[in-house]
Amino acid sequence: MRFFVYILFSGKTEKFYTGQTQDITNRLEEHNSGETTSLKTGIPWKLVWSYECSSRSEAMKLESKIKKRGAKRFLGDLSRGA
């Protein structure tokens, strides 16, 4: 099964959100429809980065790594080729 790790950005709140899912399209729709109560204030969320993993375990490890580093810093590292 495929799993995706993703980073969303809200221009409204200037915040990032990191998560993992099997269906990235559906998950983004859920976030933007207000189904995720804690993220309602950030609507609309935009997908700024995603990565496909081969297992949920791999996705969870990557999600944890990004959250520890911080999404903004993680994305900055990618742009610098680190």
C-alpha cells in the first residue's frame, strides 16, 4: 500500500501542517471542508510538499522527522539540497 507524507500551508494563519495518509486528495478535501476541527482556522490549506512512502511505518518515521525539525526548516533544507 502507498502512504503519503504531506505538508500543507495556510496563508491565512501563516502556519504549516504535516501529516500522513493513504489518500492525499481526500485528506486535503477533509482539511479544507472543516472536518478537522483543529485546522478550521487555517482554511484554505494548500499542499506545498508530498512524498510517497511504501509503508505506513516509513511514512510515520518521516512525518515524525519533519515535525521534530519543523516544516518550514525542513522545506528550507530541501531547497538548499541538504
